[in-house]
Amino acid sequence: MIWEIIYIFLAIGIIFNLLASIGLIRFPDVYTRLHAGTKCTTFGSIFICLAAIVYGLWKWYNGYASMIIISIHSFFALIAILLTNPTGAHAIARAAHKSGVKPKKAVVDDLEGKK
Amino acid sequence: MNVFMLSLVMLFISIAIAMVRVLLGPTIPDRVVGLDTINTLVIAGMILFGVATEEVIYIDVAIVYALLSYITTLFIAKYLEGGKI
């Protein structure tokens, strides 16, 4: 039962990370590539960390007392990913717009001339 | 073979695909986006390797790597904006 949960979490994480890389290749623009490469990796990494947490908790329940440390540290890594990844994506998008990269096939640019 | 090791191999394939965008990106922000994606995938791979070998030290390294790669991304973004650091 517990292994099926770990398999499902790992499958969701791997599939979303692969989709992030494929979108990074196939999208035409900086902003759409940022959309693919940041949101999908955040979602996939959440599920990989959840698989690690469930595995550590299961080993701890079965008598390996030191395996709870893997769960706790994976939780802190999950918090670090959740805090840093969207902030970095916002900084990259702002820098790309300020350095003069235009969106491809865009008609209206709402941020033109704004500081 | 451990299932976490198998997932790690799939993550390596994903990193190799993302490396193509870093090598042939037309503009500099494209390369930065590819680098940011590779950083997140490496963090996930470190967590998987730590669980597969049941060593806690790799997950600690993953936490520190997450914070340092965030500082690197902000630094490059600030440099591209042209402001003072």
C-alpha cells in the first residue's frame, strides 16, 4: 500500500520534470519558456519531496528511528524550493523585460514606458 | 535496482534536454532560464540520491544548494537590469 503511494508521487514528479524540459525546448519565447521551466519544476519537485517524506516516515514507523531525519530535512528542502523558485522566476522575467526582450507575436505591451 | 535510483536516471535525461536550451539559447535571458531549471532539477536529484542511499548529508547539501542557486539567479537578474548591485 505504501509503495503504491510512493510510486504515484515519483511518477507525477518525473513526468512534470520531463514536461518542463520539453517545454523549455519547444516554446518560442523567453516568457513562455519561463512559464514552462519554472512552474512545472516547482510542482514536480513538490511531489518528489513528498515521496521522500512518505518513505522516511514509513521506515521510521517500521523501527528505523534515525530515518525520521530524512523526512524532516526533505520538508525543509521543500520549503526552500517553494520560497526561492517563484521569486527567482519573477526576477528573471523583470530583468528580461527591462533588458529589451520583446514577447514574440505580441500586439500590446502593457508595461511599455513604465519603471 | 532501487526505484529512487531509476527516477534519478530519468532526471538526468531531463537535465540533458534542458542543457540544450542553455547551449543554443538566442538571448541571455534564455540561458538564465535554462540554468534556473537545471538548478531545480539538480536539487530534486540530490534529494532522490539521499533517499536512495539513505544518507542525510545529501539532503542537507540540497538545502544549501537551493539557497545558493537562488542568490546566483538574483545576481544575474540584477546584472541584466543594469542597476547597481
